[in-house]
Amino acid sequence: MRPPTRGFWRFFNIDLSIKPTENTVARVRLAYNKAWGMGDDYFGPHLFFPMKNNFTYGVRADDSTLYVDRAYFNISEIFGKPIWISFGRRPTTHGVPQEIREGIERRDATPTAINIDVPFDGATIGYDYGWGRIRFCYGRGFESGFKMPIDRAKDDVEFYGINWDVYDQDNKFLNFQAFKAQDIFDFPSGELYMFNPTFGMYVPTSMKPRTNLGDIYEIGLTWTHKRVNFFGLKDTDYFISLGISIVEPKAIGELPFGMYFSNGTNIIPLTLYYTLLNGMSLDPSQVKKSTRTGYAIYVGLRTPIPWVYGAKLGLEYNYGSKWWMPFHVGTDDPYMNKLSTRGHVAEIYWQQDIPVGEKLVKNGRALLRVGFQYYWFNYYGSANWLETPRKISDIKRWAQSGNMEDLMRAMTMYVPIDKMWNLYGSLELFF
């Protein structure tokens, strides 16, 4: 069991909305996200898969830079019909039902959180039929640019999908989504924290995509019901969200590296082989291009506390299977999005509206949030699409074996842990 390191974060989001004509609107969100006393995102490389790239700017804790988190425009009522189109950097983080845990009363993103929490550029065309709406979505997660002969990442990474608000009326919301992530790369262009034996510590390593490994399909179904009378408690909110991921590897990637002897002069050239949800191995025959299907469930409830003014208590639970592989690269959680977990997570939180005087702006509000999360990991590699998921108990058993084959099977890029806790708190001002 290994609890996370203590830390403090400072967040600042500024939302800008301009409506130049009756049927057009442009929305921009600038984001500043910094760890108190630190100038990078070096938080837990021993444990998970920390990166700094286009998917994390403005979302994960970083330096003092103010990033463009979202920037898109909508054109509605096309040809006098309830049809709209939208282009730009998409609102694809903090999706339903995360607004309940975050104390926000309105939907903050298009896709639901069970499958995706990552920003990218793209476009949407949608139709509103009154009690719901349907959207056809396209996105680009990586632009490979003008090709050079030595460039092995020959294809862009693109998203295609559908997001359907089947029903959205009377505080009831049912959403179905399905999308394909095509030609997934091995490493995003940016920095990856890896262990350097020379310095005896984890340091940022510049990485670029080397190989398009295959495709990932995501399916999600989410139901939320708000302001329900529940066991005599009024205005209770609850939700249930289900997710499926299907991973189809099509190619095997290669990562050359050198193993140093203690004298620092002799180097043995080696190559690691891998594909989606399979690797890293020195033997390419051990890397299997097999289709893997995973699933997850996410449930929660939040209810007001009648004897404490402005207080709400929330309970949540989620579970992910061995092959569960969502897209949660851009999460702002300290280590990883809890919905990426291959195992169990239980959470309890308290939300407290703070009386700070009469409102001078429409959305003026101060909110205190305190919560506790507890993780039970069944399988190693949560949120990582490269390494093979393995039972934590098996890795421990192999590591204690004197058999060289078992020791090789126990090798991991990051420290495998079976349990973890996270205590968090925030004081937020909305205006």
C-alpha cells in the first residue's frame, strides 16, 4: 500500500462567451493550473503514466502558463431547422456526471466522463428534436504533419463517433455515446517521465510518436436523475454510468534503448517491443495482437443535509475490469482519473456553500469541497495503453521468485501498487 504525496494546487479558469448574432456563439476557456511551489508536473512517476503534451496543457498541474483549454464556435438554426454545427478545440473534459461531484449544476462537456476526459480539436454536427439531441462528432488527436521518410508515425490519430442525448427533460438525462479512436500512437509528442539510472531518479524524457499501433472503440451509457425525493430527503441526485472499451492492435512498435554496466562504458543495445495493451517485452514473439474488451461501471448519489444549510453529502463507486481502457489522459486528478482504474474506487465527499454576502453577479458563489478516495487495484497498468495488465498479486509473486523467466514477467515501467488513498479539498469561487 502506498499513499500519494501531499500537494497543493491552484486553479483558475476564465470562460468567455460572445454571441455576435442570433444564431452564432463563440466560447473560449483559458486555464491556469499550477502546483503550489512547483514549476512542472513531476508528481508521481513511480506510480502511473505522467506526461506533458497537447492532451494535458491547461488540465494537469504544470507551470504558470495560461493555456487555451477550449476555443470553439457554434452556428445554430441552419436553414431554419434545429440543426447546428461546431468547430474548434472541443469541450471534452469534465463530462456528465462529473458536474455532480464538482458541485456544478450545469453540464460542462459533450461526452460523458466514463469513456473520455481529454481535450482535442474537432467538429460536430447535431440535431435537436425537443426532448433530446443527437450529434455526429469528428476529432483529431494528433497531426503527423508533412511526412518525412524517417517518420514512422505515418497517420494522424482521429476520432469518429456519435453522442446522443436520448432524453433530456424534467431533470432526467439519458445519454448514449460510441466512438472510434483510429491509428493510436504509442507515445504522444511531448515529455514522458522515465527512470534514469545515472541520476537515480525519474526525469522528463522527450518523446515523439513512433508507430501507429491500432484502434480503440469506446461505448458508454449514462443515466442521471436530479432533485429526487429519496428516503424523505429532497433534491437528491443520483446516476449510473456504464462503459465498454474494445482494443484492436494492428502493429507492433519498437523502442531501442541501451543497458549500461556499472562502469558506465559498456552498453548492451536492446529493443522493447509492444502494442496496444501488450508489452513491454524484449521478445517480439511474446507481444500478441489480440482484441481486448474491457468494461466499467460508475454509480453515485448526492443528497442535501437538511440540518446544515448549504451542505451536501456524496457517495461514489466505480469498477474497471482487466482490459478496461478509456481515454482519460487530460484529467486534472493528482495522479490519474479514478475512472481509469482497473479495480475498485470508493469515494465520499462533502460540499458546502459558503455564505459570503449578497450576490453582485449572476453566478456569484463560494463552494468548499472535501473528499476522500480509496483505491483497490486488481491489475497493474491502469490508464496505460502499452503494458500488459497483470494481477498485482502475480507481479509480487513473480518478483520474489528466483526464476529468471518470472523476474522478466514481473518487470514494469512503474511501481505496481495494490491500494492507494487520496484526501482532497478545494475552496472555489464562481463569478
